[in-house]
Amino acid sequence: MPSESTAAAHIQDLGAYVTASPSSFHAVHEAASRLDQAGFTALDELEAWEAAPGTGKFYVIRDGAIIAWVTPETAGSTTGFNILGAHTDSPSFKLKPKPTSGKFGWLQAGVEVYGGPLLNSWLDRELQLAGRLVMRDGTQHLTATGPLLRFPQLAIHLDRAVNEGLALDKQQHMNPVYGLGNPAGEDLLGLLADRVAGADVDAALIGGYDIVIADTQAPAVFGARSEFFASGRLDNLSATHAGLTALIDHAAAPLPAGSPIAVLAAFDHEEIGSASRSGASGPILEDVLVRISDGLGASASQRRQAFAASFCVSADAGHAVHPNYAERHDPANRPALNGGPLLKINANQRYATDATGAALWARLCSDAGIPYQEFVSNNVMPCGSTIGPLTATRLGIRTVDVGVPLLSMHSARELCGVEDPYRLAKVTQRFFRTAA
């Protein structure tokens, strides 16, 4: 069991990480900043890496994804990789081309639904735009507006049946307001350019952008015994943050003999299928692992030996039992908040867990002194999927699916227990130090 002070410190740091990460690009930027402070070295994919980068701490960024790793001094050409896989994106809304719109004196932003958000949870909240601006010369800038937008709900006086069932049309009703005026004389991109910190950006030179909406309400600890934590983007910054803190702590301690190469792989675009150059279905993880193996002098055959000796823990949020909808859950497996991280199981391999992975997870949690819970879906409630099956299929690396239990998954503001993110970080640190 974690001490109250340690779990509390972790949850406060998670809140700080989420606040600094309103988009996947911000999440990667904040992770890189923390890795820099911990003595990691940034590598550029466009440049030749040293023939033998050797032992040390490194990371690579590709768009909204980051891969960081620690190579022990004892690593050789067949040393396996222990990979914590997570993702940096969350369900939201993405800014469309020609985004400045409006009518009847309102200024509105044109947005497209990104992933599968709970639409009603985004109503009547102060929201921001955040992401990256790419200039015509290829330079990139992060931008975040702070509180700017709102999806205003229709008053009950104009829809007396609203409490009998709210139906939101994604095109008609999900157009946030951000001001008053004539849209013909406004430029939302200009506003985004003005909110770039530390740079004078000319909106006329913006060539492209990846901008999403994010909630601005600060994360909060609450409950009768301060046992709950509410925040946006816990799916899946809770796992990205756990992997990041675990890797930094792992690198700061002496590494035991025979340690694997510890890897954090935080992908983008999981919420929309992972099919991108920075997603888990893309080549980014394999590209990096191959270059690490090349630096260790591995032949193609030895690289396959290293992959066979590797293990991936796919960490993504899962469902805690909902007290008001217990019939939607499996009757025998009822995960609770603060009951420990989940071992996620699905007979149809929507999760990649098998008996080997389950046994490894049980051993890691036992060694770390961390409780865990099993999650399986009700047979009439098909479950979602994760990066786990994608990584297992692409690379043939043994994979197990785990995660922090949540309520209100895909809401603008999700709910977890204060102890579970810390426990996930602690067992991840144990995983990084254990040859699988």
C-alpha cells in the first residue's frame, strides 16, 4: 500500500502534468522538459545516431508521440526491451479548416469530433484551444488560449423534454461560441497566433494546424476522505505520466545486472485507431527499437532474439464498476477505485493479455507490494481496444494490457482514485527493472 504522502504527491504531480498538457503536442513537450531535467539526451530522427550510442538515457519525439529509453551498461545485441506503452491523445474536438464562423451576433468555432467523447459532458464548460501551428517554412509553435470557448446548452424552458433524453447533433449543436461580433471581420487563427508564448507569429504565414479543445477546470482531489481525483484527459495521461515518472526514477537508481532496456512509448492517435506515423499502428516504435539494436551491434537475427526476449505493458484506462449502472458490468469482476491497477482481459483479444502476461503482472505487483484487479467486460457490452494488440501484432512482442480504473471515461472530466496512478507508476518501475 502506498503511503498517503507519497500517493498524494504523485496525484498532485499528475494534476500538474495534465494541466500542462492540453494537447498531445503539449504532453510530449512537457515530458521532454522533464526528461531534460533528469539528464536524458534528445535524439533527432533526421540525424545519424552514433554507431554505438551505448549506455545512457535518450528520447525521440515524432509529432505528438515520444519514445524514451534507458540502456544499461550491460546491454548487448540480444538484450530485451521492457516497454510501457501509453498514448498522449484524448477524446475531444479538433479545429476544422475555415474555423471562424458564427451567426446572430455570435462568434463560433468550426470543430470536428475527435474520437468518442461523451458530448454532453462538454456542455457549459469554459474550454480552450490548444495544439500546434505549423508555419509555411516548417517551423512549429505550441499555442494554448486559456478559457475561450463554451458549448452552451439549451435552456430547459425551450426543451421541456430534455431530461427525458438529450440528443445532440454533432454538426448542428456542437459549435462552441467564443465571442460576439461579425465572423467576416474575425480571424480565429490570428487569436491562436497571438497566444503563442515567446514568439511573434504572423497568422498569415500559418500553413497548417493541429488544434483541439481542452477543458480548463483545474484537477481536484475530493471525497469524504479525499479519496477521489477528478481531471480531464486521465485517459490516457494517467498512464503516460506513470510511465514517465517510473522511467525517470528507474534511471536515477543503480541498475541491477541483467536489466532490460527500459522504454516508454507514448503514442498519439489511439482514440481514432492509431493509424498514423506517430500512432501504435505506425512504424515509430519499431524504427526506434531497430536503431537502438543497431547501436548495440545487433544483426537482424540478434534483433529478433531481442524482440523475443521483450515484453510490452500496454497501459490505458479501464472501467471501475459504476454504482448506478452495475448491470453494465461483469457480475463477478467489479473493479473499484483505489483497489489497484487493472489487469484487462478479453477472450477476443481486444486486449492482448494472455496467461503469460497475467502471470508476469501478478508477479510484478506482488514484488512491488501493489494490489491489482482483473477487468473483463459483460458479455453484452463489447469492450474497446488499446495499443496492446497493435504492438503485439506489429512486432511480435509479448504484451499485457493494464490500466487505472476510471468512472466517466471519455468525459471532459474523468474520475479515478488517488492511489491507483501512484500504484501504476510503482509497478511500472518494477517492470523496468525486471527481465521478463
